[in-house]
Amino acid sequence: MPRTFFCADTHFGHRGLLSPRMPRPRPFESIEVHDEALVAAWNRAVRPDDIVWHLGDFAYKCTLEYAVSIQSRLHGRIHLIRGNHDHGLGERLEWAGPVVDVQRIFVQDPGMPERVALWASHYAHVTWPHAWHGDLHVYGHSHGGIPATRTSLDVGVDCWDWRPVTMGEIMARMAASPVADRLG
């Protein structure tokens, strides 16, 4: 049975992420090393039949051919929720479904006692549809700059050893959060 993964902010091809001028520069000696490390981490976690929800900023400042070459090597059936750097390039890639701005996603992976509802967006929200009824929120964009709460979490690769994460990992990190936001 396929598992469901989430990630954001891979920024394949984006040399600027390595600059010391960035608030959180990535610790790689070149963008090629960065991209190969992210592909390897992704493929160690994700199987070919798994589902991956990428919450934006897949690739940036690279050619379409380069982005296609990276995407073709990644395991899983990948869906894209549009990030601020996906207008143009990200939208031109082939995905497992239509590119959307936000998506309510239901996950019931193997070993999970019940189905979980998520509001997925590139951007962190203060509140979201069905928040008061138990839906959780996953997002990217902040590159680890927004602390987790018991109901919302950054799934960007900066926060997760450069790889997509499972629903179980998301639930565990939310549960361990000391922050019981006003929804939790």
C-alpha cells in the first residue's frame, strides 16, 4: 500500500540558497552537491508507488530541462501545491494531478488508526478551513523560521534532513511541540 509524504522548498537548481547572505544558507559546497543530496535523501525515504505532496518551490532559476531531469529521478507520484517560485517553471512540469494553490488532503497510511485531514499550502496560515474541527495544517516557505505547534508544521526539507516526511513523523513532531496554539 502506498504511503503519503509531504515536503516543500527543495529549490532544485537555485544557487542563491547557498549564499551566506541568505537568512539560513544551505550547507552544501555547490548547487550540484545540494541537488544530488536532496535526490538521494528523497529516494531513500520514498518508494516508487508512494504519494508525495510537494508544497511549493520545487525548482528555481534553472532550465526546464534541468528541472525535468531532477523530477524524473525522484520516486513517487508527485503532486504540486504552487509556491511563490513555481509560477512559470514549476507549472510547466508534469505532475500527478493539477497544480493547485491549497489543498485539503485526507491521509490514512498503513499503521495509522484513523484518517487525518490536512490543509496544505505553501504558506503558513494562522487559521484554515476545518481548523476548529480537527484538520491539521502543513506548509513550507518559511525554511524552518516558524515554530511548530500542535496543529501546524513546516514540512520544508530544511526542517527534515533534506527529505519528504510521513504523516507519522508529522504527527509525532506536532505532538511533541510545546506550543499549544489557540486551535490546539
